[in-house]
Amino acid sequence: MKTRSLTARLALAFALIAGVSFGGVGIYLYRALATQIIERDNAELLRKATRAGHALAGLSPSDQPGSPAWNEILGVVKGNDEYGMRVRAADGALLAANGADYGTRPEHPDLASETGPDMFPVAMWNTPGGTPVRLITLQVRAGAVAAPVTLEIFQLASSRVALLRAYRWKVFAAACLGALGAGILGYAALRAGMAPLRRIAAGTESITFTSGTLPIDPSTLPAELDDLAGALQKMIDRLRERYDRLSHFSADLAHDFRTPIGNLLGQTQVALGSDRSADEYQSLLASNVEEYERLSRMIENMLFLARADNARVALHLAELDLKDELLRQADYFELLAEARAVTIRVDAHGRVFADATLLRRALGNLLANAVRYAHQGSEILVRGRAGASHAAIEITNAGPGIDPAHLPLLFDRFFRADPSRANSVESSGIGLAIVKTIMDLHHGAVSVQSEPEALTSFRLEFPDRHSSPLA
């Protein structure tokens, strides 16, 4: 199932954020308006109660309910159907009434906060129809009446309820429209902002191994995409490098396999062309065995490189004595060195943190090359030293040297500095590549220094036990 696009998700997030923000602002404005209206109504209610109370206190003994003076007091609530007035005698009898009617007053209505300087409490409740009622009660002596009368001034806030209800719907509609607008505008802005990413995607889709560069000018991209463009370019460079290496590797592999297979095929076809003696067949088989051994070594080396490239070579690291390991390898190559009138001298001390099998393989490849290319009668020096952060091994021989132009390619697979040995049985062209792979597995380093017709020195550096990431 395809997931929602990033642009749509961000636009939806904008809409939700805008909706929550607009809703919060709307709730604040609604409550502010409701509070302001209630305060205004309370002030008006208090003003009417104060005015009616003063008028009642100023009645003369001759003024009775129904007189012009009483009608003037009842007129305080005229002109607004929401307001009403009731005047009751001390015994609760209704003396006069005007305006709205709230019906039956509950026994224990709620009390609002004090509303003004006279601190009259406001009783509040809702009618059965849901209309809020706010009432102020005063005890006033009216004219010649001995006992004080009870004055009730109240308001049925039906218009306020209708106003706030309409305002709530407007706030809700505004929040929804604001969220929708923010989502649409956010989607449009994000889609425009994602245009550089679409250009990168389109450019990356057109990349081939022959082009090798990202067809987008980095200066036209936003600063936030510089890292992405740089990372893509580095990835393309790595892929192209691996592709080139694979192409060369395939060509070199086919070339190196063709020679021994061609020899085997040709010799066998010649032998089968006519009757041969047992000695001739035996000689043919011995020659074929040499070719098979060469093929076996090449296949074994290539399998090792393939496993190393896929991180499937298990290392068994241990602290090894440098002198013992180097002497072991020198003894192994002693007969080959004597055959070429070359001597091997070992000067080593300290310990190295490495895989014993791989270390011996790397040393064997380097010593084999050193013996093969050393001048007759010369000396090969094998030095080993353990420092504070690494152990170093150097193998130096006097020979024809290596062309400086070949040094950067020396550790590539199937590279041979001597073209005359391209099809040599002695060299497969991947010995130094194996050395480089072994050092990479140890997170170490291999380097070479050479001068034509002078000294050639290969140096291996292994991190110590404490600084090695493999420890």
C-alpha cells in the first residue's frame, strides 16, 4: 500500500496546527466576549436596581401602588423585554410587578461575584427552557411603610444566549475555514518548495555510469539540500569507481583465465591428434597440473577477495610476537632466496595485534615479490617495530624498482607493473590486492616507496590492541 506523500502529510499537519491555533484563539475571544457581555449586563442590572431602590426610598406616605410615583418606579424596566421588576411586602405579598417574568425562583440559586461598588450579590439560575436568569434583591423602606419591602430586579438573558450561540458557530466556521486555507496554501507552498527535490530525483534518474555527475547545478539548490546533493554525488562517484573496477576486473579475469585454459586445451588437442608414448603423456599431465595449480591459486585468491568485500572473513585477532612471525616467513622463503642468491635478514622486536593466518599471508605475498625482484647477491631486510599506537613491518629489497606512474595502481587487482609478466605463471596480479584487503580488514594501512634501480620498501601498519576498532 502506497503511503501518503510527504507534501500531503506536511500540509495536513499545517491544517491541524492552524485549526488548533484558530480554535484556541476563537475560544479565547468567545470567552472574552461572554465575560464582557455578562459584566455589561451586571452593570446595567445594578444601575437599574440602584435607581429603583432610591426611587422607592423617596416615596411619600400618600404614594400607594398604582400611583404615578409607583408607575415611574416600575418604568425603570420598561423598553426592554428581558428586564423585569417585582416589589413584595414584608409578608411576601406582591405589591407591584412589571416587565419579564422568570417564573418560579429556585430555593438555592447560584451567586455570582459582587458586581459593583455597592456589592450587591447576583443570583443566577436557568429557566426550564434554558434561559439564564440574573437577579438582584434589595431590602428598601418604601414611603410610610413601616416594614421594608423586597425589591427584585432581574434579567432573562435570551438575547445574550442567541448572540453567543451565533458567535460560537462563527468561530467554529472561521477555525475550519482557516485550517482548510492553511492546508491548501501549505500544500501549494510545500509543493513549490519540493521542486528542487523533484529536480534532483529527475536528474538522478537520468544518471548512467558513463555520465558520473549529478546533472544539477548545486548553486540553484536551497542551502538545506547542499548536503543531499553532495552525498548523492559522492555515492555516484563510489558507484562509478566500483563499476570501473568491476569492468576492469572482469576483463583482467577473462584474460588471465584464457591463458592457462588455452594452454590446457591446446596441449590436450595436440596430444590427442596422434599416438603418444607414455613419457609424453606423463609430461603432458605434469604440464597440465601446473596450469591447474595456477588456476586453483587464482580461484582461491579471488574467493578470498570476494569474501573480504562482503565482510564475510572472520578475524581471529591475537597479540603475536613480531620477531617469531617474521623469522617464520624468512625460513619459509629461505630456499627460494638461496636459489636466487638472495639473503633475508630479520630485525624485529615487539608485538603486533593481528590475525595470524592473514598476517602470514600478507607477509608471504610481500616476501615472494621481494625475492622475485631482488638483484642477485642482494639482501632483503625485514624490520618490525611496535610503537605507542601501532606496529609497523617494513620489507625492503634492492631491485629494478617501480615506476612512479605505477605506484597509485600497484594495489589494484590484476595490475602488473611489468608487462612482460602479464601471463607469467609466477604472478597472478592480485597478490598486492590481497595485501591491501588484509590491511583494510585490520583497519590498518599499507604503503610503498620505491626508486628505480634502487630500494623498494613496503610498509604495513597495524593498530595496537587499544586503538584498534576491532578490539
